[in-house]
Amino acid sequence: MSGHKIKELIYCGVLADPESARQAAKAATLIMTRGKYAAEWLREVGIDGGITWEFGNGEPGQEIERIHDQLTAHAPECEDIRVLYLTPVQPFSIDMIGRQLAGQAEYVVEIPGGDPLTALSNLDVPGAIGAVQSLDGLKIIGDAFPVFSTGMAVHLNLAGINLRKTSILASLRQVYPDSHVLYEFENDKWQPIALRDLDKVSGEITGLYIPALAEDSTLENFMQVIARLRAPDGCPWDRKQTHTSLRPYLLEEAYEALEALDNGDMSALREELGDILLQIALHTQIAVENGEFTIADVLQGINRKIVSRHPHVFADVSVRDDRDVVQNWEKLKEIERAENGNAHQKGLLDGIPAILPALSQAQSIQERAARVGFDWPEIQPVIEKVMEELQEVSQAQNALEREHELGDLLFAVVNLVRWHKVDAESALRYTNTKFRKRFAYLESRAKQAGRELQKMTLEEMDALWEDAKAFDD
């Protein structure tokens, strides 16, 4: 807005005193109304003209630039501008466009209007008592996930925003079920509408009221439960736990989640992920009590790490494919180590936990080495390496040498698995499960025939084994 300055900005809420609004309009260089509801009310009180502002799906900062362009188009260069900004967003402090305009103004005058939320008092709406979060829809216009607590009611001020042109609906569906009943503000009334039907609404919605989900569906409530368990009058077992005593449970729950994944059991996976979250929450609560860190530190740390290591998503870095992403990841880790003063203390492979199962550890080692180019250029040498190691096993001169050569063979096979973009641990775990099922079938058939496995010939057992293959997943 070069050459221009807002001399006076007059905030005027919809349903304000009509005479005050008319007087403000007479003195205004430019009248701006946020959305159709504000424009209609302006006409109802006898004020003509003005720009009805509708927002695209850009960032709020981009929207303010568009508004500056309008100011430039409607006022002579270097003239002091008086802007009447009429908005249904209440309180004024959350109106993002209004607040940015106020930052450009020498004086700001506020004419309070009516609050659409007061109309909720006539509805039997759950969660409307005690606390309501009120947000400007521009704050979340491009978000992919709700940034507010779904355990509390939410009032979204959407004046000037067409929901169907934003990511807001997709964001809400990340948490709320399609059957969740919301309320849209239309014709001075709040009307119920299911989330699934919102994408059928064309045009602008002035406001949206979202009743809270159940309290026990939020992270905040869960952390409260864990804090209660650890309170002086909480659970004796939970109170005595330490980081060390909980260590085996973290590993156990992780493996149970992997088992659910292997079985394709999404119900079990949901439960096991909850058990992992329990371990995270317990460790965090213990850390809070010890003055070590908080859940906010945990979330902020991983948040910043993910954002900083994905500049191709959150910044202006370009990548060609996933290989570029991996290489950038390693470069960024080196930068982080240097910034933290330990660039010479950690090598590329030092971050791989020694406690990992050997198979997973081997694949992680190979993947990290490959990120910096320490890898075969094609798969044929990988296959040849497996055959070479197999030959060296057969040529081993003693038990110790054979053990070492078998280790080399396993390492080479894991590399072959990696080249085929398969997770070695998962592949072997699948085969283990398949073997156990086939062997259980063999045992069952032998028992049905009144036979003992120890007294069956290998040929007889092999025949049953072939039958068992018909029942593989």
C-alpha cells in the first residue's frame, strides 16, 4: 500500500446501533464489509455502497495485500484514508483482517455489534455452557488438521469464506464423524446440519458452531487422566513407575502394534496405538514431575524437526523424487548436529539403536549408507554378493569362521531384500507366522490320525505340509 496510510479505522459490528453506523459511513473514504451478512445488514440500515470482501483460499497475509490493492484503487495517492470495516466477527480481537488493518491505522474506533453466539441460548446445543472457542476461519483456511481442541465447542467465524473453496471441511473430517451435527448461522438463526451435508452448501456461511466431541477423545483429557493416576492419591502401581521400570512395556507395546499390522487387524492396531500412547504419556508425566520436560516440549520438538527436515513441503526447496528427500534429510541432520555443537561426535550410523533386532539393524545400516551413495548402482552385483557369501560359508575352515561367514551371508541377503524395497523384519516375521500356521496344521492332522510326529516319516510330514499350503493367507 505504497503512499497510503489509514488515518482512521472504524470497526463496526453487525447489528450495531444503526445511527452510529450511518454517521461512520458518512465520514468514510472507503466502506468494506466482510461477507454477505455484513453487506445485507448495511443495506438494511440505509447505507449504500462499499466493497463486500470475499476471501480466496490463500493465507491471511495474501488477503491483506489484496485489500491494500483495493484501498489504492479507491483513494487518491497520499490521501488520508478513513475506512469503515463492517464485520460479523465478534469479538473484534479475533478478526484477522480487521486486526491487520488496525496495524496500518493511526486511530482505531470500535462500534460493538451483536454476537451471533447469543442466538444459541435458544437452542439445546451440547457443550455451549462454560466455554466456547471462537476462531476466525481465516486462521485455519489452509490447515489439513484442526488446530483447536475438539473437546470444547468451537465457533468458526466464516464471513466472506466459501467453505468449498478451502481445506476446512477436509480438516474437520480428520476428527469429527460425518454424522456430527453442527449449526450454521443463516438468516439470523442457527440451523442444524450434519458435517456430511456441509459440502452441499454453496456460497458463504457466516458462522459455524461445532459442538464438542466427547471429553475422553482428546489428548488434553488423556494427559489429565495420566496426571490423575500419578497424583498423590492416584494409583499405587502407576505412582511407583519410573522411566526404567516402564522400559519393557514400551518395547512390548511396539511389537504388539507390529503384530496387529502384520495381521491386517485395524481394530487391534487402533488399540495397540493407544497402548503406545499410554507409554508416551506416562514417560512424559514422570518427566514433568522430575522437571525434565513436558508434553509441550515433546510435541514442539518433533513438530520443529519434521518441518525443518521437509523444506520441500514447508519451504521453497524442490525435489525430484523420494531419493532426493532422503538425501536432503541426511544433509539437514548434519547441519543440526553442527548447530548443536556435536558435528564430530556422531557418525551417520550412530543414530541406529543397538537394541534393534539384528535384522532391522542390518537394514537400517544399509539404508543409511545408501543415502550418501555407498551402494551398488544396480541389483545384479547385490545378487552376486549373496552367492559369493554363500560360497564362502561352504569354504569355512572351522566353526568360528563359519559363524562369521553366515553373518556376512545374512547381511548380504538383507541387502537384497532392501533392494527389492521390502522390509526384512516384516518379511521374515510373515514367513515365521506362515511356518507356525502350517506346522500347527501338520500337528492337528497327525493328532486326528492318532499319529505322533516323532514316529512319522519325513515324507509323511511333507505331504501334510503341502496340504497346509492351501490355507496360506
